[in-house]
Amino acid sequence: MLNKSGNTELILDRLKKMKAPCVLFVSDFTDISSANYVQQVLSIAEQRGLIERLSPGIYCKSVITKFGPLRPSLYEIAEAIAKRDQVEIMPTGAAALNILGLSTQVPTKVNYLTTGSPRTIKVDGSEISFIRSVPRNFAYRSKMMAMLVQALRNIGKGNVTNEEMSAIYKLIQDNPAEAQLIKKDISLAPAWMQNIFKEITK
């Protein structure tokens, strides 16, 4: 039975105040008590149905709807991990395409470049992979530009359709602040992509 100067109640109270859906970690509560003690309290919260364990050390608080629990997305989980670890991440491949709205397919395996340590985290049948990358991939002023570069790399040189070009054009035009930054970032993109960005932003 846990009984440590009211720390159990403090941890549970903070947990209740967290706005769902959200991702949470043991480290979110270690200012209250030790990591081992926090882990025990979170296990109790899990048993009570207050939270779910997504992966070792990673939990979530879901919104309960008539269709079932609404959990954080893989993207939100990845962002939360990056924030906790104080590293930068960048979605690649199918994840970049989906986040940008260039694809409606939601991948069950998402890959991110990271300035942190490489690792793969399994979450309820899905995977989040963090791949250590060179600083150049994080040198873009525009985060949208960095994602577009990864999306275009996934599509491949010579495979970009007119429909995809139109979608990218609209995306940039709908975000004028990003458009100005993208113009300054063009020289950082791979050579074959530079013409695409020059055409879209002229």
C-alpha cells in the first residue's frame, strides 16, 4: 500500500488535471517523488483505468467517446518524446506526406530523423523509429520546407505528379510566412528539388 506523505495524492491530482488526450512519462512527476515511487503510482492509475501504458515508461490519458477511447496519435507521441528528451525530430517518408496532407494514408510505422539517440518504440502494434541524422537536415529555417524535402525524397526524383505539385503549391500559398522562409531555404534542398521550389514560390 502506497503511503508517502501524501505524494500518491499529489501525483494522482496532477494526472487528473492533465488535459486528454495526452502523453505522459514518469519524469512528469519526479519533482514530487522518486522515479520508482512514481512508477508504482502510475501502475495503480493504470489498474484504475485512468491511464493506459503505451510502451515501457510511456503512458497516455485518453478521451472516452461513444466510439471508444481517443488516444494521442503516433505523431503526438513522437513529439512528446522529443520534448521530453529535448531533441529535434523530423518526420520522413509516409509520415511526412500524411502530416503535410499530401497523402490520406495514415502509416502504422512512422520514421523520424532525430538529433538524439536512435531507437524504435513499439506502441500497440505500431512503431515509431528515431533515426540519428546529420545537422544539415535540421538547418532549414522553415519546418514546412524540411518536411517537404523529406516528402519529396519519398516520392522520388522524376515521380512528382502535377497533382502533387498543385497540392504543394496550395500548401505553401496558404502559409505565406512559411513561403518567405522557404525561398531562403531553397539552396539547402537537394539539387533536383530546387527547381520544384523555385517554380512553386516564384
